[in-house]
Amino acid sequence: MAFTAKDVQKLREMTNVGMMDCKKALTAADGDMDKAIEWLREKGLAAAAKKAGRIAAEGAVKAVVENGVGAIVEINAETDFAANSDKFKELVNDIAEAIIVNNPADLEALKACTYPGTDKTIEAMMPEKILVIGENLQLRRFERYDTGVSVPYVHMGGRIGVLVNMELEGIEADKVQELGKDLCMQIASMNPSFLDKSDVDSATLAKEREIQLALAKEENAKSAKPKPDAIVEKMVEGRIGKYYEENCLMQQAFVKENKISVEKHVAEVAKELGGKIKVVKFVRYERGEGIEKREDDFAAEVAAAAGLK
């Protein structure tokens, strides 16, 4: 029975086994999906196949800069226990190195890169890592900066990772490392949605203005002395300014000196160092954010295993 590229992809999604091994399995099984899974089990990939469907919402975020190139990556495991193991940390470090060296365009390109120190692809190595570490593992996302000056920061052993990128004029890179760390900690703590107020898209701004206008009108209607519409409109604009201060990095109050904004602090540092600093971009990853975690019922599992349920 013949099989197609879609069958190979389906088997890969079912088992988390590399593409080439899936193709070999389907060839050996003459296209039969169940027999292909059996073939993978016989080849020692059974554990990886069984673990592939389990939720991986723990793990770690790694942010690093090497030779002027910055990389940040999130890799997920099922438990903190596995994420704290030396084998998992080695995996995260190796993947970060592969990102820096190979400059992959996306996750699929990353999986096709050679795993450091081997002649296998990252995709082919993942099932082996799953077997060794003993849990389902997922390469979730990454970012890479290779221009300007990047500064990394990792919080709480990989729970949050931040990478900040800056352009400098008349200032050496080593002079802005402290500023970079401060910005990273600001981002880790305050979790801004945008770099600058100019980056807020029109749809988001229109929605926020709509919400604040409705709120202001409701408050005004309940007031003992209702204000004219023009005053209500000014109130809304004031609240939009507050939105910028809460959601845009450059407009946020600087955490180490909340009497000035991040934007003003960066300008002050640049003036002190005799040059110019422009914060270009940043990325913040929080481990497992957005992944729905399964709520395990341990008692129910025990009962089911004992045949009581």
C-alpha cells in the first residue's frame, strides 16, 4: 500500500519521531499506520511515541549572547524535575547554540539543523532526548538577533527569559551592559506589550479608546455634577496616556527610579556615555504561557489502574 508525504507528517505528529524514521517505518509497513507505529516501537522509539501526546508545559527559557549574536529559546518538558536535570539543560544549551550558528528562519528550519556535536538533525535527535530524559519534549519558539548590541537575562532559573536589542552610536557595547540588564529586568517584571507608544496598532488603540469612552460616560452619568462631552473626551485621552504608561516599555516608569520613564533613563545614560542609544526591540518568553495544563486527578488514575473505576 502506497503512502504520501501527508502520511509521513501524520505519523510524525502522532509519534514525535523524526521525519526520516517515519518514512522508513511506513516503507517497512507498506503504508499501514498501525504497523508503522509498531515498527518504531521495535526500533526502540516506543517510549518516545507514547510520550508524544502528553502535555509539556514546564521546561525552561534560555537567553544567551555569543560573538555578538543573541538567541532566546523555549523548550518544554512535562515536569520541573526533568527541566532541572543536567540532560535537559544540556539540550537547551545545544539548541541555543544551533540557533546562533545556523540562523534558522523558523522552527521547521531549526529542526533541520545539525544537532551540535553529531551528524544528525535536531529533529532526528529529539526522540533520543525524549527517551533519555523520560518525558515528552517540545521545541516551542525562538528568536535571534544578529545586529546591534543584544543583552540577555534569565529569571528564576529559566521561568522567564528576555533578550533586548539596542543600536549604539559613539558608545562601546560593554558600556551598556548594565543598562541592558536593567531593561531586561524591567521587561521581565512589567511585561510590556509594546516597545513604544508608536508601536500600538490602530485596532488596539481604537478598542482601548472605545472601552475608556464607555467607562467615562458611565461614570459621568452617575456623577452629581455631569461634565460636558468635551471634558469627557479629554478624560479619555488622559486614560489613553495611562494605557501607554502601563503597556509600552519606553513610556513605563523605570523600575529603579520610578520618577522618570524608561525613555528618559535611556536618554540620560546615553548623554552620560557621550553617544546615542536606541532600544530597537525585545522579546520576553515566560515558560509555558498559553499552554493549557492538564489537571491530573491522581486518585482517579490509581482507581482506574486498580480496575476500580
